Amino acid sequence: MRTSESASESKGEAQGIHLTVTINCTVAPRANNRGGRPGPSDLTETLNKHLEHLGLCGDGTEAEDQILESLNGILLAITEDKQRSFHLLRGSKIFPTLAKILKGNPRCAVKAAHVLSEIAKNEEMKKPCIEADLVLTLIPLLESTDQEMLLHAGRAIGRICYDNRSLQEELVKVGVIPSLVRILTDYADSEPLVHVALLALYNLADLDSAKEALSMTKVAEQLVKQLRRAESHEKLEIVFEVLQALAENDALKVQLVDAGVPEVLSEILLRLQGSSQAEDTCIMKAASDLIVSLLLGDGNCLRMFQLGVVHQLLDLLEKQVQSGDTSVQQAALSALQSLAVPVVSKVQMLEEGVAERIEALLRAESPPVQFKLLGTLRTLADGQADAAEILGQDPQLLSRLVQWCSVSDPSGICGEANRLLASILHHNRSQEVVKAIQAAQGVKHLVSMTTNEHAAMQNEALNALAIASAIDLETLEESFKESQLVQSLHKLLRDDNTSPEVKYNSMGLLCRLLNSGDLRQEIEEDKIKDTLEKLCSHSNADVVKGATTTLQVLRGETPH
């Protein structure tokens, strides 16, 4: 969570608003101590004098001059010794006095807001600010056209309300959101004011009420404008953080896409992809994460693809894969995997050779990256026979997959490699792919997968083997016998802990195997018939149906 303090504030002020904080007052003479700084007693005397003057001042120009002098004196005292000044101010009546000045003295209000923004830097000073209702007093000042007023009032509100959810909810309730968007709109060239508004939006953006209020504004257009003009890494980072928070809301997500955020992300990735600077790496990761967050429906995915985002992500990966930051690689891969989900994207990716580029990236030696790459390829193959055929006829890929299938590791690569093999077989419709996987010795790993501890993986393997058996059982027959597939299926059917879906899919595969004379003989010798007869009285209707059908096929009857 960002605080309202930022190293860029002073820098931003130098670039934007020129603040007039000249001290016009005459303070008590400094003690002649070493270093020229006033001693504790001098500071106390000076500060008390200014506090007293504030309390006594009435109306009129002369009184306003005295108020300004005293406010400047307080600012100077805080600069000289923050800790002691805050200690003295805590016990004073300055808070209601500041509220009075902010409400009723326009000429002195800017200086009062400045004093308050400095006081609010101290954690212990926030409570008396809240008790004096200073936040509600400051809110109307955000409608000012005075840039100094907006800067100091915005900072004071941000500092007082930071990490205070109830106060933040109150801010949204009294209408602070339109004021912040107005500042972004009207003062887009003022870095200090933009910074204050962005910080405020970031700290409020996780509130549902704030998101709802923002959806009624044109904040998306303003954020795109700031994203395009951002030159510093810090500004890019905070704009990304605001966008990421807003992208959690569906209405705002649509607005962000319509406002052109995907286009800017594409430009940023293109600009930074060759950089190895740590700051640029963070920005590329943030851009990749935001791509995932902005995906909403097939239309957005296609739009991202048309912008060239997919190939930019691949370019980024190719440059990062040898020595880059793994967090950037994983973020880019997550974005790729999300973009590969819609059917329309799969087709585009296949036509433009994305699958081949992803395969080439498998040379990466980072297990987390390899895991994500395999998942991306599996997503691409899902429901796409063309993709499955391309992947299933690549001997290099199949060899690598089979190698990973037999590796025991904590990263999950073994499981993901098995799942990709199963997906290729499942979605493939080609005899050549079945032969290629058999030649690569991948079938035995899929047979082992049928006994995996996870039911989802068991079902993936069973369905893949059933489809492959329907395409070319003759090619697979010998591997099935060597890996004792029939015996594995019988064990699944006998085991009371096997899920009904796994039992049902096991029987579906058995029906395919019965088309082989040798495998039929194994099924008969293993006395699977007895187990099937018992399953005819199973509590699950699908299991009963599967057992009945398999028995009919086993007996040579026509299933009905």
C-alpha cells in the first residue's frame, strides 16, 4: 500500500507549481548556540507566540497579515524541529483554529492547508485532525481553482485518511471521487497535482463504493493520458497500480479497454522489451499482469492480438528467457495463456506460428517458466485439432515431454507434461499423431497417469487413450500390453475409492480395447466380467450404465 509520502513530491513541485512559502514573519531572535539553530526554549517560546496570535486574531486585513505571519512561523518551526513542534502542537488548540481559518478566511486558507498537510505527516497528529472534523472541512477546497490550495488540501486529506477505511468510505460518500477526476482533467500538465490525485485514487480504488463512483466518470480517459505521458518509472508504476485496481470492476474494465489502455500497453512493451534495467523489468511485468486483468470476452482477446500484443509478449520472453527476471517471464506467460483461451485467438495464434515460437522457448532452464509454457501450449491445443496435430508431430517437443513425464520434481512439470500429452491425443484426429506419440514412448506415461492421485488427471488420461484407441488401436496395442493397461483399469474398477466418473471413463476405454483380440483375451483372463456385474448394482447411475454397456460389448451383444 502506498502512503501519501513520496520521494517525487519535491521533484514534482519543482517541475510544476512554484510554491510561495516565503517566510514574512519576524520570529524571536535565535539563540547564539552552535549551528545557529534555536534551542528548545526558543522554539517553544516562538511557537507559543504564534499559536497565541492565531487564537487572538480577529477580522480585517491587519489581522489576516498576522495570521499569515503566524502560520509561516509554525511552518518554520516544524522545519527546524519536527518532533518538538508536533509535541507542542498536540497540546494546543490549533486544530479548531485551522478549521475556522479554512472555512472563513479565503486569503489565509491556502497557508492553513499547507500547515495542516505538514502536521498530518506525523502519525500521532492524525487523531486530533479527525476529531476537529478537518477532513470534511478540506473536502470543499478540492473544488478550488487555486493550484496551491488543491495541492495542500489534497495532501492533507491523503495523509489524514491513509489506512483509515471508515474515513476513506466517508470521503467517497461526500463526493471526493469527481473532485479527484476533475483535478486529473483540468490540471493534467501539473505533475504535483496529478501525483496527489493518483495517490488518492490508488488508496481509494480497492473500495467498491469508489469503483462505482469512478465508473460514472471519465477517469479511464485521464488515466490513459497520464500513462502515455509518464516519463518516470515511479509515475508509470502508480498509474499501473490504479489501473490494476480498477480492472477488478467489470464496468471500469470495459471503459479502460474502450479508452485505449491495450494500445498503450502494446506501445510500452514494444518500447521496453530490449531493456535489462530493473525498473523497466518491473514495468513490463506490470503491463503483462494488466493484460490478464483486462481480458473480458473474445472481443478483447482478438483486439489484443490485432495490436500485436501476443508477438510482443513472445519477443519479451525470447529476450528474457536466458538471463531475465523470472517474474516477468511468468507474467508474460500468464498473459499469453489467457489470450489463448478464446477459440478465435487459438486460430489466429496457429496461423501466425505462435505455437512454434512457444515450443522454441522450452529451452528455458527455469522450471516455473517451463511449467507455464506447457500450460500455455495445453490451452492452445484445447478444442483445436489443428493445434494438437502441429504439436503432436513435433519430434523434438514430444521427446522433451516424455523426458519431463518421468522426472520427479516439486515444480509440477511432470504433471503438466503428462497433461499436455493427454491433451494432444484427446484433441487430435490424426493417425500420424498417435504413431508419433507411440514412437516417442509417451503412451506408457499416459497409462501411468490413469492411476494418478488426482481424478481430473485420471479422466484426462482415460479420455485421451480412448480417443487414440478409436483412431489407431493397432499401433497402441503392444504398449498397452507392456504397460499393463488392462490390469490398471481393473484395479480402478475394483477400488471403492475410485470416483464414479473415473470408473465410467475406465469402462469407456475398456470398450475400445475389446476391439483387439489380444487385449480382449487379457480382459477375460483378468475376470473383469465379475467386477462389471457387481458394478451393475452401483449407487451411481452412470456407473451402472457404463457397466451394463461394457458387459454387452464383452458378450458380443449390441449395446442399447
